[in-house]
Amino acid sequence: MKRTASAVWHGGLKEGKGTVSTESGVLSENQYSFGTRFESGRGTNPEELIAAAHASCFSMALSAELGKAGLTPESIHTTSTLTMERLETTGWTVTKMHLDVEAKIPGAAAEAFDAAANGAKAGCPISRLLKAEITMTAKLAV
């Protein structure tokens, strides 16, 4: 399985603007800029999209882990908070991801829920992505 997304950027870092789109069309030329990333401008930014991907992926992974334990969640609400800090050695760096999870699971014992949540945290593909190899093909258009 492969999924694609694309981004287009025009101009310099602070005054420039870009758009991001996904193959599915859910995002279609959604605006992002320096202001949406480092200030409070209207639009999205890469870190917000990673946090959204992590929250949604984790929720599905938790549902799967609960299913292995014979439990069916009524609801799972996950908030993912990405922390990006300016480090002296490397500059802006994503340093942390934190998941806040609240689930309603009829008949679930705390131990079973904790085991499923820890399994989902370790097994969620986006959790693993944050440690993934990154490859690239780059070419200069003339």
C-alpha cells in the first residue's frame, strides 16, 4: 500500500506561501505558511498534520489491540500533542509526541485497557514511522 501527498511552496521562508494536497482529495491545496507554522496564522502546518496522523493511527491501533483481547470500544478519543523545540545543535526539531487517550469500553478491566494501550503505542505505524529510514530522490528542474 502506498499513499501520496504533495506540497507546493512559492517564495522565501517568511513571506512565502504553500499548499498541501492529498491523493484522496481530503486536503486539496490547503494553505500553509511561516505564519501557520510558527505564529497563529490560519491554515495548517506539517507538525499539526503529523499530530493528526498520530492520533488517528493510534486510535485505530488501540481498537485493534482491544479486539485481540475480545473487547469492543464504544469510543476512543485521542489527542496527540507534538512538541517542536529550537535546539542549539540542530535547530527546529520535533522532540516529543504525547498521546492523551480516553476510551469508553464496556466490560474492560483497567489492566486489559493498559495492556492494549501500551501495545497500540508501540505498534501504531505512525509511532514506528517517527523512527523510520527516510530515502529521497531529488532533481533540479531547468
